[in-house]
Amino acid sequence: MVKGLDWFRNKWMLLKEIMARNPELLSLFFALVLSGIVSHLDNPKGSKATPYVIPIPPKIFDHESPVIEFTTGDMTAVRNVIASTGAEVWIIMYYAHWDAYSLETAKEFERTAEKMSDQVLFMAVNCWYPYGACRHKVTVPYFPILFTHRDSREGIQYTGLQRATEMVDHLKRVCSPLKVVQDLESLRLLRAQHDAVALAYFSFEGTLAPQGLASYQWAAMQHLEKDPVQPTPFAIITNKQLARTLGLTNSMSITLLRNFNVSLYYPSSREFKAKPIVEFVTTHRESMVQWIALLV
């Protein structure tokens, strides 16, 4: 009996905590209970019950907002908008209209859109709506969750602070994932701003899309997901003479320039794919904070 009471007490405390974090859930719960009671009263015993249909959720963005909203989670409509606009970069906020965090993030998301909508397509999808495709096709472990896409590739999750300032910085990096180094002076300035710089040489002779460039750019994107606060910049060199000065003799050569340690070269024996490149940069980069920690 005591164990049963303890179990009930623990479950009740957990429920209270969930309701405290999302007070809208309480309203939703009572609304569903009330609708069930009304449905029962309207359909007395012995009569054919009418199933309750959840109404289309309300919008959480204004009609004049630069954010395109899909309240029913229609992913086909989302793809159609992307195709019709020809967007190169887009960001999607998956939300639940009753969730307090979603409503708060929506304000910051809209502020971000007001600053970046000329470069980025902003969309918001209600992924809670039970009858929508999003609910059944997109994995959303919690609300809200944001994904950024570029060049029709799979998205990266935005893992930074959900504030306009940080989201603007993130989207600027997504719009220009690679820095172009023209000379030693521009490289010096880049290194002065960061503790480490990933630098690759690509030969554009006879082609506008050299082998390995797409993988390197995708690595830069994936790195933004791992470190949204202080990501290591990914830069490229196209000048052969400058590349040789830095020890990059072949196209698809990468070096990790570190201000607090010797520079490292990406092993030629490793596959030139995004995942191992990200692992190389993430594992071997060093920051001033790390060195201070070692000295303390």
C-alpha cells in the first residue's frame, strides 16, 4: 500500500513539474476532457458516437510576418515553397502552438527573419498537429527545434541560444560557410580573430567545382552544428603559389592552423569526406581557454 502511494506521489510530482513548465498543457488537457464530456452528453448510451476531431491550430505568427507558417504540418507545401522561391538557404522552426518555449522562441525567430529574410527563407511548421505530415515524418524530440538547410542538402540542427542575435550570427555563417583567403595579410587577420583556422587548397583550373569542395563545405556546415558559439572558420585558398607557401602542395590539401600549437595537416590517407574532416578539426583545434586551464 505504501509503495503504491509513493508511486502515485512521484507521478503526481512529475505531472506538476510538466504542467509548471508548460501551463498551456493544462488548458489543453481540460479542453480535451470537456470536449469528451460534451461528446458523451450529445451521444447518449446506445447511440452512435461522433469521433472528436482536433481543429486546425491557430497561427502563432502575424499575417504580415516574414515567416511563412504551416499550421497543419503540411510538408508537401513546405517543399513547394522552397522549390518556388529557389531559396539557397532556409531555416525551419518546428513548434507546437501550445508550448510556452515555442511561443517565446517565435518572437526571436521573427526578429531574426526581419533582419535576414532577404537572404534566408524562414518557415515555421506546427509539428504537433496530429493529422499533419510533419507529426508522422519528421522526428522532433522536443519543441521547438530549428533546422538550417543550404543547397538542398539535409539540414543541420541549430543548437545555439534561441535568441535573435545568436541566430543572425549563425545564419550569416551558413550563408558564407567558407572564407576565401586571397593573401597572407587576409590570413593573418583571420587568424587574429580565431584560435584556430581550417585552411584548404583547391585548384579551380579547368573547373568551377573542384573535387572535394562540396565535402569541405558540408564539413563547415556540420561543424556549425557541433559548435554554434565559437566555431572554427573553414577557409580556402585558390592561389597555387600561396598554397605552396603554406605547405599545401596538392588540391584537396587541408591544414589546421593553431595559434597556440604547431599546425597540423589532414592525413592524405584519410577519406576526403565531411565527417572525418569535422572530426579532425574538432579533435585537434585548441583554444586559449584550454591553454589557460592547463596552466592553472
